[in-house]
Amino acid sequence: MISTSLNSIAEVLNCEVLGENPRIDSVSTDTRTISPGSLFIALVGDKFDAHDFCQNAKECGASALLVERKLPVQLPQVVVPDTRLALGQLASWVHKECDIKTLAITGSCGKTTVKEMVSSILSLKGKVLATAGNFNNDIGVPLTLLRSQPEIDYAVIELGANHSGEIAYTTDLVKPSVALVNNVAAAHLEGFGSIEGVKKAKGEIYSGLSVGDTAVINLDSHGEELWDQILTNKKVVSFSSSNAAAQYYAKNCQLDNLGYASFTIKTPVGEIDVKLSVVGEHNVPNALAATALAMEFGCSLADVAKGLATVVNVKGRVEINQLTDEIILIDDSYNASVPAMKSAVDLLSTFSGTRWLVLGYMAELGQESLELHRQLGEYAAQFNFENVLTFGVEAKVISDMCHGLHFSTHDELIDYMLQQLQTTPRQAHTVLVKGANGARMSVVVEALKEKHK
């Protein structure tokens, strides 16, 4: 964060300072991350009120407080009606002061991978600020923007949402000049209500662009007529892995024996051969999206090829682990949507030997949840995987349709796998593990790793 005074912060938030005017060098919403010069922001949630920890914040070294009511704590205080909104206002101001070229990314799946890809490409041209972890909601986005510094050249901000209006809010804070909806699919239906609700919500990112700014569109998965009016005054750039009419298009795609893709990208300024450092054919459209975003900021074809070849994989997202000479573990345990699950199935189908599809349930699918799990089971059944194991009530339909096994606990599932793998020590196995964060399929991954150290 840029160094400023508490008075300047109060001016941005249109309120007064109670007490002295210290310098503020950082912002914290968690007493465990406070350092001298910190402004502690007391957020209020459904199950917590950080005003209860403001005295602790002082003891941890905070220099001032941002609160919704004056507190009997001996620190300078700024009092606002809503600390969450104030966090956003402050973050947006800091980011604007730093004058950073900024792009924003949303989508039903793949947005974190695209973020990592485009950050890798842009880092060849300058210093990049990117969303860390899953800091992509109405709290995480402001905390990301508060990390802005004048010396940063590019900002790559991921926007997530589970209800309408959230992307509109965070886009207004970010104020990108280039924006992407990576794809649209059945995800977070509890909050959006329907696939049409998802399309409208994701399209909010384009409404936050100014006239003439760039909207990057996936021709294979988009909002159709729901976005037509939003895009009329924007520069529209398209990509596709199946439609050669797109400005960014992939051809001659091949997978090696571990599932790494090599292909040629057609762009408006020529073609480039690339090889991805992340696994799976489903990452081809992600790479196209990243290429379009990066080239809008002036990156060359050579930058694209080098950046895509050096992307660092995110833990739990299609992470290849060679446990033994015979056992390959594909850790894709970080969350799950319908298209991401189908991509995982497709990836596993490219491997030979004994294949294990180990799935936890998908979350936040609303009334359509059971039907969407059933459709996934139908899709997976066509590949005749040797082993299909599931965890979580609604996932049972998947193993039922694939003549597999369902487990009510992680321990039972893990014990069964370890026993079966032990009985065929010289047989080639590929194990793919995936599920919603709530399904905690990472427990299965860690158990397999621990056993085969």
C-alpha cells in the first residue's frame, strides 16, 4: 500500500478523524497480520464483529482504527457507516493513485488459471500485481487493490461471485480497461437462480468498462443476446478453441503422455507454437484467453510462448504427482464445477492403464444439483473407467451410473484405495481426485502422498 496519512484516508471516505493523524503504511482486517503503521478495519459479518478485537489490534501494534462506532480504545479512529464499503472505497482510491494498467477476469471456471497464465506473460514486460489465492470476493478484491504500488506496471484481478451484483461492485472498484468472462456454466446456481442468472451476473464485468475499453469474449461460452447491449460501445476481442473465425484460435493441438498440450495459436498479428506447463486440453481455451488479454497490453508472440511455457501450477489444480513408478496422482481437488468436472473426466480418459476417477460432490447447484450430478455420471460412464469412487450424498449417482463405489467417509474411501493399490504393485495406475472445496478431497490427496513418500 502507498504510505498516506489518516487525515487523507478520512478525506477519501468523507468523514472525520477522532484523535491524532498518524502515517498509515498498511491495512489489516485480521489482528494476526498487523504491523506498525497499520490501519485496522473492523469488518462486520453474519457471524463476527471485528469491533470486538480492536483493543487486541492496538496491542498488536495498530496505529489507527476504521470503525462503525467510536470505541473506548486509545487509538485514532475514523468512523464510517459501513466498514466493508469503506474498505472498497479506500482500496479503489489507492489503486487509482498508482495508475496501473489493469485487467479483470471472471467466469464460471478457469479464471484462476487464466490469471496465472496472463500474469506469467505480463511479468516478462514489467512488474505484476495479481490476486493471491482466492481473494476474489467483495473483501478479497479490495485487499488485493490495497497492495498497489506506483512501481507496479500491470494488475491482474480475479473477480468471483455467488450472487448477482457482486461483480458489478468489485468491477467498479477495479476499473479495468480490459475484461474477460472466461466462460459461463452452471455454477453457484443457489445464488444466481438459473444459467441466465449466471450470464447476467458475469456480464456485469463488461458494464464496468468505459466506452472503447476491451471486452474479451469466449465464442464457445458466453452470454449471447444478454450481453449485446452491454458490448455495443466496447472493443470486442474473441477467442475460441473450436471456431476458426475467432481472433484468437488454437489449431494442431496434441497431448503428450502426461497430458501437456502443444498447439498453434492464431492471433491478429500472426501465429505462434506453444507448449503449456499445465496439464489438460481444457487449458487450451484458458491459454487463448490469456493470450488475448496479454496482447491487448502490448505483449508479443514471443512473450506469449515463453509466458505460457513457464506458468507455475496452482496447488490442487490439475497438479501431476508421480507417486511411484506405477502410480500417477492428478490432484485437482481445489473446487469443482460441472464443466471443470467434465474436463477432469476428459483428461483422465487420455491415460492408459488402470484409471481411478475419485470425485467428491459439487456444491452450490441449487435445485438442479442432483440432475447435474446425474448428467456428470452419464458423461463419465461412456469412458468405462476401471474405478469410479465418490464421496458426498449427491455424488452417489455418479458412481451408481459408472458401476463404481460410494463412500460416506474419507477414511473408508482412502482405506479402500490403499488396499487396492497395494494388491497390484506392478500395474500402472492413474488416480484423479476432484470435488468441491466443502468435500475436502484434498484429504484423500494428502493420504495418498503420505503413503507413497
